[in-house]
Amino acid sequence: MKRILIISLVSLALFGCGENKITKEYLLGNWHCVGNEYEKENSDANEDFDDSVSSSEKTMTFKMLDNELYQINEDGTKILIDPNKMDTNKSEVTENAKINTKTTTKIVNSDTFNFTILAEINKINSNNNNNIIDLRTKTEVICTRIK
């Protein structure tokens, strides 16, 4: 029994007791972000994406203003950020298509996080099989803290 307790305490100390949730405090500062976008037409949801169709780099700055977290863009514009709403799962139906979007954010370590946006678009009048998605896009962004 003692051995199990010691192993449990060591595991807790090494790996922590909760999820690595992104907080306002974690995001504060300057980040260098590199993004890659992938596309796949007429594919199954589990089918792998091909090579990246575009990539980009950006520096992001997060600051606290009036107890709120803002992303400050290079042109000076401010975007209010709520870390509790960074992970989303949305469905939207338009006149021509059904769009499902899933956004996930994950801490890699104390100086790196990544987020992924996966979108699936099906045309309303498409003759495709139900398992085939007309267009899938995936954007993966890795951000590293600038020290």
C-alpha cells in the first residue's frame, strides 16, 4: 500500500494534476507563430492531408488591459481574447453548404503552444456519398514564446 501511494505521489509531482489549460497569464508576452494550411477535396474524414498548400509566419503580442487579455496586432488593432473559448466545435448551415469547424489549442511546454483549425464543407446539393466530404481544410499553427 505504501509503495502504491509513493508511486502515485511521484506521478502527480512529475505530470501534474490537471489539464494544461491555456490561461491569460500563460499567453502574456510576444510569440512567434508559424502556420501551415492543408486542403483535401472529395475525401473521407479519416484520409490524410497532402502537403501544405500555404504557410505563413506572424508575431503575436498578448497584453492585459483593464483586466482583460488582448491580442495586439502589428497595425495596433486589439482583439479581446478569452482563453476559455479558444477550443470550439461549430456547425453552420448556409444556403449552399454545411460547414463544421473544430478549433483546438494545446500547450506543448512552457514556451510553446499550438492550435489547429479543422473545417469540413459539404455542398447542400452535392451528389456525394455521405462519407465523402467536398472540402476539408486544416490549419496548424505552432507558437513559440519570444524571450
